[in-house]
Amino acid sequence: MQIFGPEELLQRIHGQDLCTACGACVDLCPYFKTHKGKISPIFSCDRSQGRCYAHCPKIDVDFNRLSETFFNKPYKESPFGEVRKICMSKKGVNAPEGTFQNGGTVSALTIFALQQGLIDAAVLTDRNGIIPKPRLVDSPREILECATSKYMLAPTIACVNTAGEKGYKSLGVVGTPCQMTGLAQLRCNPLYRKDFNDITGLVLGLFCSWAIDTSRFIEFLEAKEINVAAIKAMDIPPPPAEIFVLTLEDSVVEFPLNEIRELVPKGCTICPDLTSEWTDLSIGVLEGQNSWNTLIIRTEKGEDLVNDAVNQGFLELAELPEESQKNLTHAAANKKKRAREASDALGLNCEEFQHPAKKTQKQTIMGFR
Ligand SMILES: Cc1cc2nc3c(=O)[nH]c(=O)nc-3n(C[C@H](O)[C@H](O)[C@H](O)COP(=O)(O)OP(=O)(O)OC[C@H]3O[C@@H](n4cnc5c(N)ncnc54)[C@H](O)[C@@H]3O)c2cc1C
């Protein structure tokens, strides 16, 4: 894979609205910044190679390299990647109470990993008003504050890029498939930097079909005269509900999912990963039982953590119904198929996109749209 620099990143990804604002390119240099869920360089940079390009999950991802690095084997495409075990799970009786999106598996395991010393901090996603905000936390209280899903693009990995400077040695990271792919690229040290130190200690991935563009969502809500400051929680109940539910301070509002899908960026349509394949553990909602999660155990580290958490009452496990596994397999395979078709339709597999000519025209100051 040929690694280019920021100009090519802007031309190939941002210029075609394919960025999903995962944050993997943010805060590596003084240029790429994030604002209201968008990522943009504030000044031009003419480096011929950069980590911004090398970490991007939307460009030239070398699945074989990731698979060899994290699972010690060549990549073999399957609906949801490497699996040691798949089951259903929820927070156990000894994990702290809180308000969780589903079964609380993510928060319970993050707190447990912190208390066991497997991690000394975690990169999570909180909210500032309605805008998702990456947050570096190192206490159970802060982990609980970050619980629940913000169904919007979030530059979570930006926080990984700066956590090392704060002296943490082993980070837990929670994120969606694009964020986890960006993180995996970053952990492979694609530019072979001598000063690189992988401080990632545990990776918890979320299932994700798509996320909403934050700016477009704010405009959508304002047009409907919804007070964004009053939003308490959001949910997408599993099929066949086809609705998006917003819990406000004094009411609950529902929108047809089709209206919300209009706010999903093009970059989500080319994502082949439903279950966050480059992780220790992946967690999603269990269809038909919102207070449980589906849990995929991918690595030995993940399996040991889950077993210890079960033994100490932090996690409860149960067998996943055969029908649920069948439906998940179908949904994950479908996402891969749709991503392939979308990439073809957008011309991303053509020679010109795969091997771009070096751009000669210089960028000037960039702005946030
Ligand atoms: C954008 C998005 C789309 C999703 N789509 C699906 C789906 O299609 N199918 C499915 O089964 N599950 C999906 N999920 C996962 C689901 O909503 C729950 O996160 C999951 O079931 C874990 O539940 P929990 O109770 O264990 O989480 P909790 O214990 O409540 O913890 C939630 C965690 O999610 C993190 N988080 C919240 N928002 C974001 C964000 N935008 N980016 C990164 N991290 C975030 C928080 O840091 C927190 O640690 C999606 C989640 C997100 C954020």
C-alpha cells in the first residue's frame, strides 16, 4: 500500500464526502482539527506522506496486515471477522448501577478492566449538549457518565492521539467500526516511526450499521423545532421498529428511520464492518431483548477479561439464541455486500481512485463547512 499525505487524503476522502470523522487524523499535527462533528485542516500542508492518510479507515485498508498483527493469521473475509465465542451478556450484580444503552456490558467491562489494572484510563464518547465529545477518563464515575449511545459521527480516536502525552500506559478504547479500524491502522505504526509506542490495552468495539452527521442532525432537529439542549437520550430499536427515538426532558419523540437515514454520510455506505472486527470484544444490542447485549469474544485477552468479570459478578452471560446468531450473520454479510456495491457505484475501485496522480495544486486555508 502506498501512503500519501494530507492533500491526497482531502482529495480522495474529504473531497468526496467519504470522511466519517473518526478522529484518527486529528491532533497528530497542528493542522487537522474537529468542530461540531466535522474534521478539517485549518491550514494547508504539503507533506508527501502523513499519519493522517495512513490511519484513515476509508482509504487503502490492508486487512491482511491488520489480521496478521491482531490475530496472527491472514485475513479471511467472513460476516463478522475473527470469533472465539459469541454469546449474550449484560452487566452483573456487582457492577455499579447506571443508565446504559442496553445491557451495560460496555460500561461494566470498562470499569472492571480499570479496577483490575488491565487499563489505567479509557477513551470514551460523552456529549457536549448534543455534540459527541471524546473523553479520556480514569474513574468508574466518569465511565458511567459516558454510558449510552450517541448515534452520531464522533472523533473519538483524536483522544487516543493525545492520551500518550498525559502519561497513561494502557488505554481502553471504545468505539464504532470506523473508529476501531482507524485505531487498528494507527497501532500497526504504518510509517514505522521509531518513537511509536502502542499504549492500547483493551479494545471494545460497538456494532454499528451507520451514524448520523452531527451538523445535519442539528439542522434537522432545529427545523422540527426540537430543543437540542433538552435531549436526554436516543435509541434505534432493532428491526422491525424502523423508528428513531429521542427522549427529551419532558417528552419522547419518534421519527421514521427513513428520515434519519437521509442524515447518514456517504462514508458510512462504503463501510463493510457491522461488528467492529479489529477488537478484543465487540458488543451490540440483542434483537428483541433491549436489556441484553450480543457479545463477540475475539481475542484471548478479551476472553480472559470476560471470564474474570463473570467470576466476580461484573458480567452475566447466556447462550445466544440460534435465530439471533443467524440474523446477525445475515445482517453482517449484507453490510459487506452493500458496501461493495456502494464502492463500485462511487467508482472507488477504479484505477484512478486506487492509484491517484499526485496533486499539484496547493490547498490554501481550509474552513469547516
Ligand atoms: C453510532 C452507533 C451506531 C450503532 N449501531 C448499532 C447497530 O446497528 N446494531 C447494534 O446492535 N448496535 C449498535 N450500536 C451499539 C449499541 O447502541 C450499544 O452501544 C451497545 O449495544 C452497547 O450497549 P451497552 O449498554 O453495553 O453500552 P453502555 O454501557 O451504555 O456504553 C455505551 C458506550 O458507547 C460509547 N459511545 C457512545 N456513543 C458513541 C459514538 N458515537 N462513538 C463511539 N463510542 C460511543 C460510550 O463511550 C460508552 O462507553 C451502535 C452504537 C453507536 C454509537
